[in-house]
Amino acid sequence: MTTIAEREELKKCLIELVESEFVNSLLNDVMKEIKRRKRDMEFDKLLEENFKEYEAVFRALA
């Protein structure tokens, strides 16, 4: 169990961390990664759909 003084000190430290440039940079990096993964998933889905649609053509060319 933490004391009120310990919680207040922890709160102060967390506020300083959130206000720091590190957290902003970290959040930006996370958002970029989420967007990249979403684009990758959309690309993979489109690629799979195209392969299904043109499967006969690909087999004929092989």
C-alpha cells in the first residue's frame, strides 16, 4: 500500500513524464506504426482478392 505522499510524488512524476517531449515522440511513433500496419493489412487484403479474381489467369500463365 502506498501512502498519500507517495501517491502525490508518483502523480507529480507521471505529469512531468507526460509533459515531456519523449511521450509526444513516442505517441507519434505509435500512431505512425498503427497507420503503417493498417496500410499493410489493406494491401494484403487487396492482393489476396486480386489473386482469387485472377487465379485462372495465373494458372494458365504458369
